Amino acid sequence: MNTYIKSFLLVFFSFLTITLYAQSDSTTTFDVAGNCGMCKQRIEKAAKLPGVEHAEWNLQTHKVTVKYNSKKVKLAQIQQAIANAGHDNSGYRAPDEVYEKLHECCFYDRPNFGNKEDHVHDDHDDHTGNNHQNEQNKETHDDHADHDHEHIITGVVVNENQKADLSPIANVNVKWLEGPQSSTTTNENGVFKIKHDKGNKNLVFSFAGMQADTIEVKNLHEVLVVHAQNNVLSEVVVSRRKKSNYINALSANRAEILTAQELFKAACCDLSESFETTVSVDVVSNDAVTGSKQIQLLGLSGIYTQLTVENLPGPRGFATPLGLNSIAGTWIESIEISKGIGSVVNGYENMAGQINVELKKPHNSERLYFNTYVNNMGRTDVNLNLAQKINEKWSVGLLLHDNFMYNKNMNFSNNGFRDIPVGNLFSGINRWHYENGKGTIAQFGVKYLKDNRTGGKVDFNKSLDKGDTKVYGLGFDNERIEGFAKIGYVFPKNRLRSIGFLVSASNYIQDSYFGIRNYNSEQTNGYANLIFQDIIGSVAHKYKVGASLTYDKYNENIESNVFDRSESVTGVFVEYTYSPNEKMDVVLGLREDYNSLYGWFTTPRLVARYNPFTGNTIRFSTGRGQRTANIFAENLSMLASSRAINYAELQNQNNAYGLKPEVSWNTGITLDQNFQLFGRESGLSVELFHNNFQNQVVIDWENPRTVSIYNLEGKSYSNSVQAEFRFMPAPHFEARMAYRLLDVQTDYKSGKLQKPLTAKHRGFINLAYNLHSGWSFDYTFNTVGSKRIPSTLGNPDQYQLAANSDAYITMNAQISKSFGVNKNFTIYVGGENLSNTYQKDPILAAEQPFGQHFDTNLLWGPLTGRMFYSGIRYHIK
């Protein structure tokens, strides 16, 4: 560990000694949001500060190229000036009050268009210097695309004088040359909306004192801008498209963003189902009876991935096994997946990566959003989101989710056990948003979860059979309540300086039973994080400093064994970011924490991004992570078997079971290359990550009669290699293909073995075809390689399994259709596991659930077969 720290400090001070020999003349390009020619004029005018020789904004790429004298003006000043004019950019977010006063045509999509300076007041702040950028990519125009259907065309008519100033023209007549004679006029802002009926091809514009012109209708699903110059009307078409799944090009960490549009490609009823269209994250069932799932990143269990909700702790500790089911998919605005080591600002627990979930905010989401879902397995989901802007400062939102599972006889393998427990899960969030326009933003609210489910044999009756050995059953009665708040302040005279405070508190109670084995637990958690950020001289040198506190009180009762402990971790951190230009970022972080059970520990981390040439991004990351294992809650499935838990190696005292904390070092390198293929944007990504563990808590399943838990004595590591190819074979048609290779090995007491129930190989294809008429078609194909099955050689012959599982494939598909002028009503139908692949024998010794060979933990494939679903979505903006 000392070697790692010394190496880190050497790199740290090496970067600090990089001198400031910047050339006077600099040329840079960065993203700026906008829609039309008026935006172009406004952006270029704002950028031309003293010292700026040239500024040009491109309508198609949404990038501005600026040539300036760095001794007279700084890049941050240029970006700030553009933001003050109303346009979000890769440096700053425009003030809301300025954005809202822009011309009607200039209202660009901004919920995720980021603020690289990562002000704590921004709703998408992740405190890593890397915001969720809603990248607006180059659009390829295709004159032959099929647009001949009914829809609403939106446009604006502006006048351009000799100085190139633009001003809207009201009362311009707009009508179709042929077909139905629909007509309209522009409003006071020069904006018009006209219905496009099938067969219409040409629009006629006329205005007193100007020569009329006829414009052919081509790709008009975005904004049609009609310029009047020299008393002649002519057209300019501005078209832009957002990806539903993209890599944040400007973040130092490689962050994959899944937008709400991406989540619509599947039913996505809860967070555990939100990763079906990405290869980065695996979601697997923990066992064959509890219905609990876990995420896997880099081939490692979900406990090594830091799960946060708006950069506050997500379900953790005792809430981990069933926590993915508690966050409804319809609540989610976006998901950011960052593999490898993350920022020290977010804590010390990140080992394999971080998944941050951004929920819908009351001040910028739909006033009403309703979703209902039902499938042929007896599951029904109902979701209702409500948001109301009370006044200019206050907004309030309510997010509700109710899940019903009532098919008691669902049993694909015909082994007499319910594949999924039945019951009800209800969760809700009430949140408030405050912004005074003077630099202060606050968010706060409460969350509530109630989960009551019963599983086991199909004929199990809780009121009659619980605690008896006649019929095997299991059940959960979980309740969680949480309060949270985020407060930020940006200094008005120096918007690069800000301070933020994040705080949350929660209580989680679980009462559960597995046959005649009981497990009851309670966790009380408190969290606080104070962050201050500023620059050193110029925007090229940024820093963050702060302090955090995490407190957990754990009470567990498992098979009459009591394990109680209180654990607090207090720490301080500093993070320095060196950004000499738009091509390079280096982030160096260091934090020092004191754990009340284990004492002091140091967490160094380094992340770097470099763009050697256009379209190419190379990233490197390395650092340390540490966590305390909650061995029973995180491996709850061990109770759903007859395996004896080896308590002899555990200590029943006021610490974490007598085990050492887990430590890992993660190193990764990624390469992203964008290019044109078939005249359309395409990309290739390659990533390599290595995790090396110390003191890992090993869950040893290699004896079929027992499960042993102990600290690692030897080596444990994971290697992950992934390649992904993205392209557009035709207009509106997106394709992604990927392959991943995992090598995860651990030294058990019986020798070095590949991690059980983890596929070494995985292939992935996702196809999406979207029409502006409201039709969407999505298809996902997965091929999963063979997995090693824990040894069953100690069992009688009839209860012995093969050493490795079969490889298998799954296919999911969905078709959706949106209706209405605003496309606010959607019907969707789909199917999952269309190949009908499922494990035929998911439970060992199912006929003797109270016998010594009963085991539900050897699940290597899908638990259920082919499933069909349907649903509706409706929203009011």
C-alpha cells in the first residue's frame, strides 16, 4: 500500500510542476447549446470579448470555435459570457432567468446539458468535475428519408439586415402549395406551426413588401428557419438529434449516460430492469426463490459498485439485496455508469465503479406522468408522477410506484416452487425545489418504501405454514424511510466559487424468514458531505475540498445469533483538476478517513482524459477503495438453502463480524473513437480494467453442505476487456454491438478458482428504429457464455451437477406507438426472453426442502421463460 501511495504522490507533484508556458494565441472548440440563426448570432456576439479575434458557432455540430489571445482573455471568461447570454455550454450553465427570456425559437433542450465547472447548485452535479452532458451530435441530413406522413411542422421566420442582425417577422402567411389548403400565420415571435398532411411537399411564404417564396418540404421534424434577406424569403433548415445512450465526451471519467429515452426501449419498471439495453452492467438473480437481484460491474458483485441517487447514498448495507426493486423506472431522468475508480468527493467505497441515478426534478419535469404495466406472469405496475411549480422560487413533486405480483402458481420448471414471490411493493418520494435566483438552490424531501412478499412452495399459506416443516415458505416484510437535503450556493461575484452541503438520514427494518430460519435486521444511517470548490488563478486549475461523515448502526439477529455494531467514518478530502485546454483533464484526489472500528486509512485516486485528435478520447484511472462487508444482508440467499453457516470463524462482538475491511486497487484505460460510416456518425470503444483485492471477504460455496466466510489469504483479481461498436446503417436506425471478456479468480482455501456463476464471455446487440410518426422498434440480443458451478461433489450422485453450465441466448423486443400532436400518449407491447431459455433445474433437491441437500443458490441461467407485457404512458407537460 505504501508503494501505491508513494507512486501516487510522485505523479501528483509531477503534474503540479507542469509549468504554465501557454502560448498567447489559442484556438479551441467547445459545445454550446442552441437552435437557430438567432442563437448563432447571439452566441458569436457574446463570445467576442476584448482579446477574441474570431468566434464561429456551427448550427449542425453545436460547437463554437474561438481564436483568442490567452494573455488578454481566459477561456472561462468567454464561456461565462456565452452562458450569460442564455446559452448552456461545456463550461457554464446559463442562468434560468436569462434562458427563459430567449426567443421562443431559441428554447433548446437543457435538462442534462451540462456545466463542466460542476457548480453545486446544478441539479445534475456529481461533484466530480464531470456533469451529465446531454450531447447534441451531428445530424446527417437525408433528403430521401420518409417524412410523408401527418405531423406538425414548427418553424420561425426572421429578417436579416445588412449587419446580419436577425429579428422575427410577425403575421407572415404560411400555406401549402398543393393538397389540403391548410394555412397559418406567424405569431409575434415569428413562430408558426402548421399541420403536414400526406401529399404536401411545398410551403408558400408571403408577406407584404416581400417577394413570396415556395419552399420544398424535406426533413422538417426539427426547426425550419426561414430567412428574409433583401426582401426575398428563403429557407434554412436546422436539424439536431440527441442520442439515448452516449459517452460523456467532456468528463475525465468515462461516463456512459442512459437517458429516459433509452429506458423507454424496455418496460423498465424498476432500477433492476433499467440496464437491459446496455452491455456495461449485468443484472442477475441471486437465487431461485427470493426474487432479489444484483448488478455486476467488471464481473464483480454489486456490493463493489457505489450506487448513488443524485450523489446521495442509494440502497446500501442491509437494503442492498432488494434495493434495486425500490426505485421505479418512470422516476428516472438519467443513469450515469462510470466504470473504474471515481472521485474522492463521493467517498471511499467505490471499487468497481459508480452508478448514479438522477430522478425527475419538480421544476423541469412533466406536470403529470402516468404509466401502467401488466405481463402474462401476473405482475402489474402503476406509476404516477406529479409536479407543480408553485411560484418563481418553489416547486414540488410527488413520485409514486406500486407493484403487485399475484400469480401464486408461476413455476416454469414445475418443481413446485414459485419462481417469484407474490405480494405488494409500494414506494414514494415527496420532493421540493427552491431557487432564489441569487445563487442559492435547495432540494429536500422524504422517501418511503414498504415491501411485503411471500414465496416458497406454490401451496404455502403464511398464516398456516410459517415456522412449520410441512410446507416450505419464505417471506419479507421490509420498511424504509429516508429524509434528504441538498443545499448549494454560488457566489454571485465569482460564479466559479461555490459551496454545497448534502445530507441524508434513513432507517431500514427487515423481518424475513426462510423455512424455519429467521433473519431480522435494522439499519440506521446518517450521511453528510460538505464541498467547497474554486479555481487557482485561472480555470485551468480547479480544486475541491471538503469533509464527510457516514454513520451506521446495525442490528442483526440470524438464527438466534446476534450481531450488533455501530460504525462511523469521518474524513476530509482534496481534489485538484488540471485542464490546460479542452483536450486534456487530469484529476488528482486524496482523502483521509477515520473508521471507528478500523482506524485511519488513505484513499489516493487519479483520473486523466486526453483528446489527441478529433473524435478520439483516451482515459486512464487508478486508485484505492475500501468498504466494510455486511456478510449476511449482502448474501441473504445463503439462508434459502440447507447449507450450514460456519459461524465459528466469525466473532459476535461490537465490530464487523471480526473481519478486516475489504480493500481494492482499480486501474483502467479506455479508448473512444468517433468517425463517419455511410455518411453517419459511428463509434468504436475499447476498455480494459483490472481490480486487485486485499482482505477480500470470501463467500465460499465450494462445500455443498456449508457456506464459509473468511478474509482472503492469497490473491483475488478481476480483468475485464470490452469492445463496443456503434453505427447507423440507415436514417432513424441505430445499432450497437459489443463483446466482453471477464477473468475473475480468487484464492479459496481449496485453491485458486474462477468466480462461480459468472460468465467469461458475453455478446450483445441492440437495434433501435424510430420514426417521427411515433412508431419505435427495439430489439436486444444477448449471448452468455458458460459459467462455473460451485462444487457439488460432496452430494449423492442424484444431487451432483456438472462443473460448468451451458451457454445460452436471450432476446428482448418492444414496439411502441405514440399518439397525439404532442406525442404524449403511448402504447407499448413487448416480450422478454423470446428464446424461452430458462434453467430447468434451478433448485437442488426441491422435493426435500427441509433435507440436507436443498439449495436455491446454484442459479446460472434465466429463472423464467418467455414473457409478454403491455402498457401505456401518458404525460402532460
